[in-house]
Amino acid sequence: MNEHYPFANPPLPYTYDALEPYVNIQTLYQHHNRILQQYVTNLNNILKDYPELQTLSLEELLTSAENLPPEIRQSVIDRAGGIYNHMIYFYGMANPSAYFQTVYLSPAIIRDFGTGENFFNEYKKYAMSIFGPGYAWLVADSDGKLRFITTSYEDSPILYNLCIVAGIDVWEHSYYAPYFTSRSAYIEDWFHVLNWEIMERRYKNCINVE
């Protein structure tokens, strides 16, 4: 993605059918090519009249939101957050046949959740708890301790100085086809396509390991 305005919707790091059977090809196409593209278009339209903001990255727009012009502040947070959150989500998935052994993240999961099963059960509980649109996140604090949080709509954990390891989008457009109202089945299938290599890389960044 472009580092600053005008932002562009980057191609996915896999084909639209790469996550089958766990992520439906039509759903993934609509989610990336239509919904994310709309966030990108809308953010560019907002920023076109604010040249002083056009050199800022998505992260800079979000982490300095209090300095944004009041008349566009919430609109920028919503659109920039939507792009940022979706990129965490899309790049956090991989072909289900992919395998990567984590060196730093796996021990941290056992340390903070007890077992892998507890980790998945707790993550699902958080993702199921969201009322309406939002995300469930695996984040790390400044000491590297892992925990789950939820956010509504397009709020992002970086607004709260938290380091993101993984995030699942539970807006209905993420799973309505083919799951319809079965968020539970969608979440369980999403676990099959977690990109552990990316999660490890993010966690190493959280704990400042090269």
C-alpha cells in the first residue's frame, strides 16, 4: 500500500481461492475488491482538500487523530482505521496448507493462556461477544504480555497504543456467505488459515526482537 495519499488498495498476498474451503472465494473477493476499495476511495476523497495531511501514513493519521481538523476527524479515523484493520486481517491469513513454527509467539501463548486449546477457546469467546460490527484482536502490551480485546466498527488497537499480533473481522460482510448468521463456524474456520509466520513477525516487533 502507498505510504501516504493517494492510498491504493494493494493486491492480496494470495489468490482469491487460496483460502478455500475455509474462506469462500466470492466472500473474499467482495470483501477485498469492493468493501476495502470503498474505504480507500473515501479516505482519498476526504484528504484531497487537506494537503497538510497528505504526507501522513495510515498509522500516523490514526495515532495523531487528536491533531486532525475537527470537521474530518471521525471520518478519517473511520476510513483510515478501516483500511488499517482490513490489512491486518487480510495479511494475517494464509493458505491452509502453509505451516510455520513460531519461536517467540508459541511460548508466549502457553505462558499467557496455559494451553493452545485455551488460546483458541478464549479467542473465539471474544469474537463471539461482539455485538454488531467490530473486530477481536490478539494484542501485546509494552511488556510483551498477550491478551484479547474487542473494538467496535473500525476502531483500531493502535489508537490505544497496543501492539497488534492478529485480528479477526466479525462484520457480517466477512462471513454472511456462505455462513449466513453462523459467526461461530466462520471463526472456527478462520483459525485454519491463520498466518503464523506473520503473527510471529508482528509479535517479534512488539517485543523488539530483530
